Amino acid sequence: MKELQKVINRIIERVNVNLRELDIDVNSYIGEIIPLNQLVKFYGFYGITPHHPLDFDFRYSNLAGSCFLGKCSVNNSVIYKSDIRGDELKKRGEYFEYNGYKIPINDDEIIKIIDSLLVKTLVHNYSHDPENLEEFLIKNSISLHYANIHGSKIEGCFVLPFSTIDLTTGHDCIIGAFSYIQAEEIEHLDIKDGTVWVRNKDDFNFFYRFNEGILKKYINFEPNKRPQGIFMDFVEERKLDFEHIYDKVKSKTDINIPYGASIDRYALVKGNTRISENVLVAQRAYIQDSIMGKGANAQEHCYIINSCLEGYNVTAHGGKVINSMLGQKVFVGFNSFLRGKPDAVLTIGEESIVMPHTIIDLEEKVDIPKRHIVWGYIKNQKDIESNSASIDNFLKIKEGAIYGNLIFKGNGEYFVRAFQNRIEHILEANGAYFDGNRNRGHAQNNQNISFNIIQPYPEGELEGLYPTINIKPLMPIQNN
Amino acid sequence: MKELQKVINRIIERVNVNLRELDIDVNSYIGEIIPLNQLVKFYGFYGITPHHPLDFDFRYSNLAGSCFLGKCSVNNSVIYKSDIRGDELKKRGEYFEYNGYKIPINDDEIIKIIDSLLVKTLVHNYSHDPENLEEFLIKNSISLHYANIHGSKIEGCFVLPFSTIDLTTGHDCIIGAFSYIQAEEIEHLDIKDGTVWVRNKDDFNFFYRFNEGILKKYINFEPNKRPQGIFMDFVEERKLDFEHIYDKVKSKTDINIPYGASIDRYALVKGNTRISENVLVAQRAYIQDSIMGKGANAQEHCYIINSCLEGYNVTAHGGKVINSMLGQKVFVGFNSFLRGKPDAVLTIGEESIVMPHTIIDLEEKVDIPKRHIVWGYIKNQKDIESNSASIDNFLKIKEGAIYGNLIFKGNGEYFVRAFQNRIEHILEANGAYFDGNRNRGHAQNNQNISFNIIQPYPEGELEGLYPTINIKPLMPIQNN
């Protein structure tokens, strides 16, 4: 195990150097909470399909429980139970459009993780850094439980539990617990817990911060303690349900999977659940006693329980939907926590947008009308007033507006269109609009994946480290 | 699937070219019996431990159900449920002794399989070809159900079901069903079914051939039919027992495994079985209601049922022992079939040697005294007379002897010593003499292996082929 501990120490040291201006000792936060015995016990895996370019290169790393798809290299890192997908990476010959520039892609993009520690962190999508289009780089960084690194190149960042860094290039920043950052490029910032910040430098700035006392009930992260609070309890209470899925080499499901739909082999679907056409249930998603309408998707680490999603719903990575009725095209953003009760159901009307990192935790029945934007912390119908606005009103904002704790600056229409376009793109990419022929997406391409299971050295100095692994596509056989 | 079929056709063509002098069309034998759907469905695996040098390179091949340990490359081949071990390969810097020569080993030895098809064939040990010490090469060859390629470099060979080519370099030969060949070097031979031939050119020649009619009851291989007979039925009746072992990523056993012993994760141990210290149960071995005494081993594809092995017993690859009592150090050679009945037990006294490919299938109780050599076909006590001799008598043979159908030429002592030395070597290599400190062997080194599971492309033109996989040891991390 000696070498594995050295790798971890080395990463902590590198992150500390990067963050020296922010006066933090990362070691005091995580030195004690890395579960070394689980790093040795769990297996990692990578998927093989004819639809995704194969290219894996793993060196001097631990990959316990993590999943890889597409082109990916991991070097001197610890990637523990992290869902890394590579099925939306850019391909050589394509173009990337950015602020009027049309930049040609020189090479197939690669997810490159160097000297980093990711604990239960989702990494997905592709680099939105216009300066690094061929390389989705995560370097000298640490990211913790149920955080999302989404389309974001980061160097020297400390990404705290349940936070999300989305479409943002990050240099030497701390991303507070349950903070959501979509801000193009950030440097040397210490972002406080519970910050929801969506910024487009030219057009708008959306800024909300959770009340500290309330947030601590949901997620509380202090030095040398595992993260605590309702979010952690919720996830951990359901952890054992996944165990039997990991015990088996191949999974079987009793659920009827209709044409065009797919349930990942490492997803959990239980109870009286109905899956409709073109539904995508991604790995480590958890669906119980729910209806997934046509084209709905449940992304990694989603929990959908006792709920009905009418169709074409996006539930982004880490979104939780309990005792809720969601109309068509309702979008639930990253790590949002929507919890009704059997006698206090949450209803959200069609085409509404639940912003990333929204908490709706009901003490009474709540109805959110159709075509609304929702954010912040909501526990009853009255909270809706200060934590939502109709899309039509938002479209009219020209210079800015204040709703409760939300400060919005800039152009409301640009903001709304950006979200709407993105939701459409997600539905397309996930195959929600597949017609049996056209509009294939992940739900169709990910139906038949071979997962190769990889394990570390079982004992000795290298215990917990994986051997050097290099997987490439086949080269055509020589005819002779 | 198209490409996989092309790989198979290409191998058949190459073997046919190699065997053109022997006037055989391999395609007519096996064209129809390769189970393409199973090649796609099954997974292969390779083991990782700190005790074995890691070096795997798999290209353009199918590896369904096969297991790799140690340094191995597979190229343009189909290796179906074959147990390939690499835990006795020669290492750079060692010496190989041969007829008074002491040849230095220039490089770590590699098992190299090129343009070959191995169906349920065991490949083990290391190349005994003094001309190719660093490369255990299997090229342009086909080997079928439960055959053994043991320490034998082969090129252009067609190795039929339940045969063994042992410590022999083979060029362009057919090895008949259930034939055992240990003959240093052979070229362009068409060896008939049921030939047991042990030759040392300078010293001795042991030659026995089974009666054709009797042999066909046990193993019958005809063009375009799966092999048939008692041997196949015996194995296939127990095939389902293994299924649950392959379903799980990690195995659990209720059996008490004492200090120094190991049961392979892919072995089956059932019923009321007792495992003693330093016992080795290799993968796909099957032990039921038996006692394995101290230092006994059951090698790959062994079946030991309702039997007692007193200790330090070697049951070589494919050996079957049913309703038998074996004294200390009784050796049972490759693919031997020893079947007593509950009311007609087979008893073999200590230090006896059951030659490879012996059939003892009892209609009455049989006792074989201690220190005897046994061969051929035995069904009752009377058959012992013409199918065995005491070791002491054998030691006295100077020029040759005939016993029943056995023709022995040369020096009996050299023959006996060669076998005895080899049995001692096997016991040492397997760790039978481990004292808690010294004399470690496979039983100790193979206790804790991580098995990595690999699967082929699940669909498309490449269906059934595995991606290019390259696994190497870790290079030390850079300190900086």
C-alpha cells in the first residue's frame, strides 16, 4: 500500500502549492478521509462498443469503482468511484464555435487526468475551454463526493462535496460545497459554500447564495470529517442497494426496456417502475416506483423515487426527484434536491427549468406553474414567490432584476435562450428524439456495452495501484 | 462477427498449408464446430499479483473464457476457454541445462500465440525447446478440447481432443485424440489416436497404443462433429456447476483453506471436502466430497470426486480420479481417467506412478500395490498384470522389455528417474513443501490474485474480437 499513499500525498502537496494564495491546507481537510481499504477492494471498469473511440491509458493510478468510456488517460491519480464518460468528446475534423470563431479540432479529444484525486466525482462531456479544445485536462486538483466536473478544464482546484464546475475553465480555485459555477473562466477564487453563479461576461450574471445555516443541514464539510448532512445521508442510505449489481459480471433486469431505450448495466431500477421509449438511465442512477415518460433521462447519480416524469425530461447529473410530478420537458439541474412527501407532492408544470443546485424540500404540497424558472431554497408554496419567475417575465429583463436573494444582471432573454438551447442539445445527445432511424443518441448507442473489469495489485508495495494499462482500437488484420 | 470468422478461416488455411504433406483438410474437421456465439458471450481474464511479471499483449484475437498469468502475447488467434499460465516462465539471467549445455537466458520468456486456434486447451509451463528458450511459441496451430500443450513449442500442428504434447518441439504434426507425446522433437508425423509415446533419443522409448474400438467409447472425433464419448460426457455433465463461479466478479467459498494452501478463484470445490496445508487447487479443477492431503495438488481441468489423496499427490492437468484411494506421492499423469465405483474402489499404493493417458475404469475393486508404474487400459484386477510393473523391476531393465501392449526399449532406470525427478519438481514448484518460510510455490504465490475481466466488442463487424490490450508493470513514479 506504501506506493498508493505516496501517490495521495503527492497530489495533496501539488494542490496545496497551486492554492498557496488562498491560504488553505488541503491535507487538513482530506488527509484522514480517503478510504484506503476501499481503494484496494473495489474494481474499476471501462466500456467497449463499436460506437465510441477506444483509447485508454492508465498509469500509476488507482481507479477503484470508476468507469471509463471513450478516450481517456489517467496518470499518477486516484479516481475512486468516479463516473467518467467520454462519449461526447470532440473528434478530429469537427469545428468548435465560440463567440463567432469557428475553431477546427486538430485531434480526437482526450480526457486527461494528471496528479489528481477524484472521489465520487462525475467527469463528463468535453472541454469548453476554447484554448484547449483537444484536451479535457484535470490537473493538480482534488474533487470530492458527488461533485461534477462538467466540460470544465481545471488546474489546481479543490472542488468540494456536491459542487459543480460547469463549462468553466478553473485555475487555482476553491469551489465551495454545493456551489454551482458556470462562469467561462475563473482564477484564484475562493468560492463560498452554496454559491450558484451563472455568468456570461458579455450578457448576464445570475448570482444566488444559500443561507449558511440552512445549507449546513444539507451538506456540511469540515476538516478531517466525512461530509455530513441530509445529502450524504440520502445517498448512503441507498448505497447497499447497488452492491449486488457490482457483484455480478453481467447484469440482468426484469424491467421491460422498450425500443430505443437503455438502462445502464450499473444503474439500479427497482419497484414498480415503467420505462418508455428513448429513455436513458445512466450508470449509478437510481429509479424506484416511478414512471419515466418517452425520451426522459436520468443521468449519473440521479435518484428518481415515487415520481412521474411525463416525457423529454432532463434530470442532470446528481439530480434527485422524490414524490414529484414533472410535466413534459421539465429540466432539473445538477445536484438539485426535489423532495415532496406522499401527502405533500411537488408538481412542476411543463417546460419549467429547475436551476442547478436548487433545494425544494417540502413541508406542504407545492405547485410550480408551467414555463417557470426556479432556484434557491423552497419548502412551501409561499417560497415560490421569491424563488421563481415565469420564463416570459425573465425574457423581458433588459438590465437586471432582483428576486429574493437572487441578483440577476444583464439580459434575461440571453440567459433563458442559453438554458433552453442547452436542454435541447442534451435531449438530442441522449437520443430522446430517436425515430427508429434518425436522431440516434446515447440511449441507442449505449445499449450494448461490454464492460471490462480491472483491479489493482492485491498485495505488496503496489497494493491498490493498477498496472499500466493501454487499450487501443484494432488495427486491420494483414492479408497475406 | 464478420472479422472473427475471417480470423478463424485464416488460421485453418495456415494450418492446412503447414500440414499439406499429411493430406488432411482441417476445415472438414472443425469448420462447423467452433461455437461462434460463445466466443462472443464469454469473457476472458488475466491475473495480477506482485509475484508474476506482468506483460500482456492481445491483438486481433478472441480470448473467450481464457486466463492469462505472466508474460503472454496473443495475435490473430482464437483462444477459447483455454487456461494459459505463465507462472513458470524462464527469467532473464537464469540458465537452462540441456544435455550438458548450460544455456544463459537472454530475456524474460514469453508465451507467444500467433495465428492459432486453441479450444479448451491448457498451455502451461515453459518452452523446453533448447533452440527457443525465450519464446514459448504456438504458431499456425489448432488444438482442441481438453488437449494440453505443455512446455512444447509447436508450429503447424493439429492437436486433437484430450491429447497432450509434452516437452516436445512439434513441426507440422497431427497429434491424435488422447495421444500423449513426450519425444523431444517431432516433424511431419501423423500420430494415430491413443498413442502413448515417451522417448528420450539416447536412453529409452516407451510406446503403447490403445485398442481403437475401446478408445472410441471414451473419445471419438470425426469430421464436423463435436468430440464424443465418455470423456466428453463426463466433462459436460459437470459444466453447469461452474456457471455461478463465472457470474460473479469475486468468489466466496465456505471451504476452510488452511495455511499455505490455495484454491483458485475459478476452481470448484463442493460437497464434504477437506483441504489440507499446502494444497493447490488450480483453476477449473473440480473437487467433490474428497480429502486432499497435505501438499496434494489438483491441476487445471482435474476432477477429484469421492476420493482420498493422502498427501503430496500430483494430479496432472486433466487427470480424473473418482472413487479412489491414493497413497502418499501417487502421481496421476495428464488426462488419465481413474474411475472406481462406490462398491468397486480403486486403491493405489504410495509412490506409484500412473502414466499420462491411462484409463482405469473399474468393473470390480482393484488394488495397485505401492511403487508401481501403471499404464494403458485397466478394468479389473487381472488387467494389472499386463498394465503395470513395480518400479524396482523397471529399474533393472537394461535393454528393453515387453508387458502386454507396452513396448519399452532402452534403460529402465533412466526412464524411472526422469519421472521421479519431474514429480519432485512439480511438488516443489507447486509449494507442497512450504514450511511457512522456505519452499514457496504456486500454492502460496497464487493465494491472492486480482483477476481482470476482459470482453470483446459486443456488436458490429468486430463483434467477438477484443480490442488491442497492452498491460505492463508500473514504472516507478517520478519524484519531484
